[in-house]
Amino acid sequence: MEYVMSLVVAAGVAVYLFYALLRPERF
């Protein structure tokens, strides 16, 4: 279960960084 949680956290961080690169004016 901890493996799934780490995957969810990693996916969230990846999406956050992806949007930060797409829309730098919002950060």
C-alpha cells in the first residue's frame, strides 16, 4: 500500500511541475 501512496505523491509532484513549466506566469 505504501508503494501506491508513493506513486500517487510522485504523480502529483510531476503534474505540478508539468503545469509550472507550461504556465510559469502563475507561479
